[in-house]
Amino acid sequence: MSSSVPVLSLADYQSTDNETRLSFIRQLGAAARDVGFFYLEGHDLSQAEQDDIISLSKSFFALNAKEKRQVKMANSPHFRGYNQTHTELTAGALDFREQFDIMDELPAVHSQLVTQEWQKLIGPNQWPDAMPRMRSTLLTWQDRLTKVGLTLLSALCEALEQPADALQPTVQNGPYRHTKLIKYPGSESGGNQGVGAHKDPGYLTFVLQGEHSGLEVEIDNEWHSVSPRKGALVVNIGELLELASDGYLKATNHRVVSPPTGVTRYSSAFFMAAQLDADIPVLALPEHLKRLAHGPSSDPANPLLRKVGENVLKGRKRSHPDVTENFYNDTPQQLSA
């Protein structure tokens, strides 16, 4: 089906007109609860910046196999770098997409100082020698999206009738950030799993799409296309916001269907969660919202953890068994709800 995803403008939240601002907060609350997905305009990210990220993605995936293998994720205990097609697992099946992943650029925690397994997520990114500008471009883009994400997180707190800074303690040392460049090759059937149906584990996800469709969101048990909208980011609510709102806000199933033969789809995704050492609180909603909050959805095969580092690591290990085999099998995983 065609898109039923609402369109919002972040400029309305930053308006000096109070009614415009309040209208945005109401629309945001409805979109985040009823659909869990929306287009976001008015975010101050120029078309030139967006076009440059898609162009950078195309240039990276056009590198030869040797140049891409130089930054293979299987060599990184921090889950950074390149994955060829049929490497990542979603919903237990292999995805038909190439990817390049970065997170914060940080020194690794010395092994003698690691007291929690999730601390092994912290570390440097891998950067291809063949593309020297990639480092500064992607890290700047990640910073730009973080600013948008933190503003939107404040607006969502207000939509829940909380202080705008209600979740600030969970991001005060910097949110967990993860950026992907993604290439979806065409397939003969056009129905291969680009990425399987799933929910995102963080607070917010922003998707920058190229010119081709493929992203779909599940609304009322039907799949709806989220077609590219020039200048707009696609935003979806993650499981940590569903958790913090006790199920009032909605993390929604979504997937990407492979394009047909001869078509290649490029996109970039940015995931923002709470800082890795945070525990997610359950916000004290007013009674009229609380009556509509029925607890976060639960999957016994994929429990949602309040400890952010453990929740992030759980997902990374499940999605990337090669990295897990190389770097994590010697450390017992300790999970707590």
C-alpha cells in the first residue's frame, strides 16, 4: 500500500509562535503513538549535505573488494566497518545488503579495565585508505543528526507531558550513536529480504533515502511503502522510547524489500540511544496517558533490557555472528531485565 506516514516539520517546534509549537507537539505525540514512523522536514540539514552522504555511499560501495575488505567488520571487536551481502542476520535470516558502520570515534577500553562486556563496544572506527575524506564527512554528519535527535527527544518528552529534559540524565554524557551507509542490490524477484522485519532498539532512528523505494512499515497488519520524500528524513520510534513510556509510544515493525534487477537502492541510517551506561526509567505519565500505556511489547526470544549497554550488545551479537565468534565467545554474557 502507499504511504500512510505523517509529515512533520521540526521548524514548528522551534517556532516563536506558541500555538505552532504546541500543534507540533500534539502531532508528534500522535505520530509516535499511532504509527511510530513519520517524515521530518525543517531540520536544518541542507539538501547538499544529504546529497553528499548518498554520493559518499555510492563511492564507498564502488571500491574494489580488496579495498572494502581492508575495513571488514569481522576484524573489529567494536562492530565497526564493512559487511558484504548475506553477512548480517535480521529475524534469523540473512540480509541482502552491503553496509558500512561507524559509531563514536573513541579509544578502546583497556582489557584490564573492562568490567562489563558491553564496554567492548567502545573503540575506534575503521576507515578505508582509498577515501580519506570519509572520516570527517561521516563524523560531522553523525554530529549533525545527533543535534536533531536530541531536539526531537525533548519534544517527545513534552508530548508525554513531561519536562523537556526528562530523559536528559540518560544522554548527558553523550547518547550512543551508530551510523550506517547501506547499498541494496537489485534482485530478480524484487522480493528478497533487503533487511527483514524488525524494530529498532534505541530511542530514535533517522533514515536518509536515495531516489528508490523499498522501506516499508507495518500499520494495522498491512505493509505500507515509505517512499523517498526529497529533503525529508524518515524517523521511527525505537524500543527504548516504548520502554520509557511504558508502551504508550510505539516501536513499529519495518523492513526493506530488495529493488528489482537493474536498480540499486542507497540509504543511510542513524540510530540514537541512551548512553551505554544508562538504565532506562519509566516516566510517570499523567493518568489520562497512563490509561493508554499497556506496557512495552515483549518477545521472549528477544527480551528488551533496561540496561542500555547490555541491550545494544545483545542486538549486535545476534546480528553479527562472525564478530561474536571472533571476539566474544570467551566472555559469558550477563543479561538483566
